[in-house]
Amino acid sequence: MSEKPIVPVIVDTNVLVPSLYLNTHIARFIKSGILILIWNDYIYREACEIIYRLAPLYHRRAGVYPEETLEILNLISQLGSKVPEMPDDWPPVSSDRDDDPFLWAAWVGGAEYIISDDYTHILRLKSFKGIPIGRPGTFFRWIKIAHPMPS
């Protein structure tokens, strides 16, 4: 029996919410415990807001209701690692202050990777305090090297 890696990650809501609606690899790996979602109340509230904002699109596309997606978010939040909120006096890192709570949570939560599709702000950083930042495809290439599965 092969051992699964357990990797703490930050998943930006621009990746997390579509992943929850469409049950992509990211969502499945979080639900299975291979990935541990690091989160705080700020991240949770933003995910809830986006779940409802995107509800019409994903209901038409996948037939999924926002309440179903919210249930999954609640489940993975319980399985995840909750960290404290970013202090108000924490110095800005990203060019979008709304992204800084994700960077803070990654740092205090011991994330090994930050997964995002935010080309404008977070991805431009490439890394934060030694934590690589990349898109989902880049993350999956990274994890194969950082956490190779035993044969």
C-alpha cells in the first residue's frame, strides 16, 4: 500500500470555488486528505461570497446549486487547518491588499504551496517567504517532485 502525501496548501478562491463546483482534482485531493486546506474566517467569507456570485454560471454549466457547494466548503474547512486572521498592521505584500490575508495564512499555517489563478497580483510574486506560488497545473508538477509517490 502506498502512502499518500499530506500537503498543507492555500487555495485562492479563484481556484477553490470553481474546483468545488466542478469537483476537480484540487477539490477531490482536499476531500481525500491528500491536501490540507489552510484557511481563516476571511478566506471562508470570501469563498462563500464567490460561491453565491458564481451560482448562476455553475448551475447552468454543471447543474450544481450553491448550497451543495457550500456544504463541501464547510466539510473541507472542518478537515483543514484554521489559522488566525491577519493583523491589521501587517505590512502590505501584494499590490491588492485583499490578497494579503491569503499570504498571511500561508505563512502562519505552514503552507507548502499557494495555488492561484490571479495573474494580476498573487502569481506575479512567484513565491512568498519561500512558499512557491503557481497555477494548478504548476502545482501538480511541483508536487510530483516535492512529494513523489512510492512505487
